[in-house]
Amino acid sequence: MNPMPRRLLLPGAALFAVMAVLVLAGCASTDGLGHGGSAPSVSVQPRPEAVWPAWAGRTSRAPGAEASTRQPPPRPLRGVEAGPGGLASMDVHAILRADPRTKPLADRGMIDRPGRAGIRPPMFLDLTGDKKPDMLVAADTESGRSILAVYTERGGKIYPILFTSGRSVSVETIGPDLLVRTPCSEGGEQAVRFHWDGARMSTVSDIKNYKRSSRPAGPADQRPSPSDSPSPWGP
């Protein structure tokens, strides 16, 4: 072999080796900044876009709760105003009479234990984060159905921010959120979580858990039952 071309190839090979080392060094740390490096720009996260817009927004939601963006803000109740003591100093029957949705139950008596029809003692919790207690009212009917209504006060005016109903309703809190549990068929349970969105308590999750039945499931059990919207006052 002619020695001249071999000597001419050496500088090129050395240059290739140096470049390879630099490339490898640049990829060694993928989760941090090198010395003198600048932070990558923050990209705006994409938002969901409907593939078929005409079919968008048709998912079923929990009874009594709809997307707040599709509803006007709640209007204050007419005929009642909160005094200096706020909602805690008000007559619960007066508030229920002023709300068209709860008016049919407004004259029922108070109850202090389950198994009776009437109005449960109102509870007061700060669900809106304004450091003032909001009023939670639940009423049980003879049919076993219950309604839950929540009211907040701003500037002396009383606003209804939640109305929902179900059978044997039980209510829990998760931080500032409300968790409303109702039993389902076959011993299951539905748990709906509500969160203050600045205008009302809106649904953030709706989970149904069903216990496995001891008998084989037939064709009727495999089909979901049609949804209905029964009156909260009837069976």
C-alpha cells in the first residue's frame, strides 16, 4: 500500500472521532441544562377538539347537574334576603319557599333521624371559598327519594348553586367538594362529586360501582336500562 494516502486519512479520522465525542457528550444529560444552557420555551398544551362537532357534548351527566358553561349564572331567590347573620340566621323554610324547585317541600316538618319524611337539619359549610358558610338542605320524601339543595349568599342575596335528587341520598365532603352517594340496583352505588366552579357546584366526576350478581346475567341484565328523570317528589 502506498503510505501517502494512509497519512492523509489520519487527520480526517481524528476529526470524525472528535465530532463523535462531542455528539455523545451533548446527549449524555437529557433531563437537565448544561452549563450556560438556556431553558426550553414552554409550549401551550393542546385543547380537545371534537372530530364530529355535531355529535359533541352529548355525554350523559348526573341528574340535576349540567355543564356550567351551557347555563346562565344562578339568579338570586326572590322575596328573601340574608341579614347580618348570613344564611345561618335564616329560616330554612323561607329559603325553600323562595326556590321554585324546593317549594313543594317547604312546609314539611323537621326530622332528626333517618327513616322519616321531612327536612333534615340544615348544615353550614364553606364550599365556595369565600370564608362564609353556605347552606346545605336535604329533604326526604315518603317514597324514599331525597333532594339536596345548596345556597350561597353574596351581598345579602341568596343564590341556589346546587340541586340534585336520588334515593337514600348520603352526602360527604372531600376538602371543599361534595360527594353525593346514592344506592344503585344489585347493591351497587353511584358517587357524584361536585366542585365550586365560580358560579355553581358542578359535576367533576360520576362513578358507578356495581356488585357482581350471584345469578347468571340474562339478556335483560346486559342491556343498560333507559335513563329517566323521575320527579323528586314521587316514587
